[in-house]
Amino acid sequence: MVTAPLRMEREAELRNLLASMNEVPGHADPANRIVPFGQFNQLHFARFVILADQTLEDIHTAYALPRVDYPLDLAFIADFDGTADEFRADLARKAGDGLQRIFSCCQGFTSGSDLARWMKDHESPAATTYVNWLGRTVSQIREENALRLALEAHLQINSAAFADKNPRQIHEALREFVEAEVRSGRLILTDPRPTPMGWWLRNFLHLIGVPLILPLLAPFLVLYLPVFLYQLRSREKHDMEIAPRLDLSYAQKLARLEDHDVTNQFTVIGSLKPGLFRRWTLTFLMLVLDWTARHIFIRGHLARVYTIHFARWVFLNRKRRMIFASNYDGSLESYMDDFINKVGWGLNLVFSTAIGYPHTNWLVLDGSKDEQKFKYTLRRHELPTEVWYKAYPGLTAFDLKRNTLIRRGIEQSVRTDSELRQWLALF
């Protein structure tokens, strides 16, 4: 995530430039001339969004503190395979001129700047990131979808020939078909690139590091717990809710950007409740959430939610504000319902530190369970995304998992009859 404050006199120019990249409102043309996203084989999702926070007055409304007018920032967010340095260099090679035009609307960017270096200097690191299926690349997704389509077409064309075969015979016949297609070059199934040893080492140290630190902190945490609960509950009783019905014109503006594909984008921004208590609490919770997202929820789901492809939480302005950005399947209404019904307590843990959030009790209770207020609050903090790109339109997270399982079934020759029947049911 790259962020930089805008030159206010060029805001209208920037908005027009970003709009020219779209084929429908908010959705990028993959072949647009500014940033041709379709040329980046490692890029899953990307977006440009202007961080026009409409809730800056809330800190004065809720706590009688002076409003802080933060600079209006442009954010570029990307989810990609490989390292950030490789991706930035690729951006500079393939979209350097377009990105120069975009970032020239930002303060501190001058013509001829080293684009990759400038982007690195303006990166806002995520406090927590979530990846639906760790290690699955864009190339793998496309190859596995082509495999499924080829198998389904083969089954349909030869349905009579397969009618009398048992599951094992069908599996063997399909394996032979795929092997022939690969030999002919009509199908490509690339072996995954080995993950660098340095990544494995850092991931292992993170895996064991957090659990090792927590026991060391345990005596302090146990002693502090009564104080924490008192501080928490006393604040919860006095926090103000700010959840008015969303302005109709703004709701329509957001709605025009949604449901052009089976997947949607979501970006919200908000200020944290004042004081170190809320800031430190959220920092600790982000540390725990990041650990679980990196080591537990790595195969298709975040807790009991299966519809998110990528998500990130990023602190801004010295941890006084936070942005949450995700890519999810289905409508926004179903997305919010999914969270409320399955992990409402998790929503409260993270978002109750934001000014105006519906009242919580003991950090995890109530809050998002007040469905209408929660939805009004979330929608009010949502930002319209200027440009959004998805590398595999029409495919949900469920589709990607199914395609991966189909490929695994093709590549495995020894399976039980029960497993073969389950595998055939994927088609």
C-alpha cells in the first residue's frame, strides 16, 4: 500500500485521469493505457482510492476534541505474488509513464523521480494481512481454471462413453486425457516455484516468536487484567455511537461501483478513539490477528468466513486512524451479514476501537449485533474506490478452491472409492 498526500489544486485532474482507466464505474480496463494491469502476471488485485474521510468531525462530536484535518491522500493498494521489490520494479518497467502521471498529482513527487524508490519510501505497511490461500499464484489460478473447463467440456462431449464407467475408471480416463492435453501444449500445468528459504525462515521465526513472547508477558497481563477491564468498561459506558442513516446520494455513489463481478472491493477508513488505551489495545489485537492469519487461516477461510480473497488493516497517522481494505465475493449486504452472524465478536474486537462504533460490552459483546447501526456505521466510513482490478473475473474463492482440489485429484493416482466419488462431485 502506497500513500501520498495530494496536491489539492490537481485533485480534479487526478480523478479524471483515474476514471479514464475504467471500463465501467470503478472497474479497471485491464488493457488501459495508464496502468495496464493485465500485463502483470503476478497481480491478483489492485486499487486506487482517494482517502476522503468524511468522519473527521466525529472526534469533536463524540469527545469535544479539536477536529484534525489530515491531508487528503491517494492510496495505491496491490495484492501480488513474489516480493515487493520485484513488483515495484515491474511496475516501473511496464507502467512507469502512467504512474508518473498519477503520482505527479501527489506532494513530493517530481518528474523523473525513481518511481520504484519513491513507492517504497511511501509504503504504508499493514498491521495485519489475510490471504485466502497462502502460496496460490495468479498463474496457478488461471491454469487450474483452464484445467477444470477442459475436463468439464471433455465430460460433456463424451458423456455417453463415461456413462458405464465406475469412478476409478473415469478418474483414470481423465488423467490420460489431461496428460495428452499437456503433452500437446493445449493445457499448461506449471509446477509451483519453490518458496525462498529466507521466507520460510522468517515465517518460522514468526510462528514460534509470538507464542514465546506471550508467556513472558503473562505475569504482567494477569496483573494488569483487572485494571484493563475497569478501563475498558468505564470507557465503553461513555463512548458515543454515531450511526446515522447514510445519505442517499452517497449510498448510490457507492452502489454504482458494486456488483459488476462476482467479487467486490471494500475500503473503509476511520479514526481511533482517543487515548493510548485504545491504541495499545488495538495494536495488541492486530499482533494476535496477524499471527493467526499467517499461520492458521491460510487455506480458504478467515475464521468461518470463506468469501474473502485478500484483506489488510493498516494504521495511518501515527496509529490515530486505520484503513481496512478487502476483496470479497457476493454483495456487500451478504458480506456484512456473514461477518455479523459468524464472527461478530471479532468485528467488535477490532472495529470497536473506532469512533462512533455501536456500543460494545466487555469488548466482544453487542456492537455488531445491533445490525442496522453496524451497517450504517460501516457504510458511512466506506470510501468509493476510483479504480479496482481483479485478475480472474467471474471466479469466487470457492471456485479457486474447487479448481485446486480438481488439480490435486488429477495428480494423485491412488485414491479410495469414497475419495474418488467426492472428487467427481466437484464437476
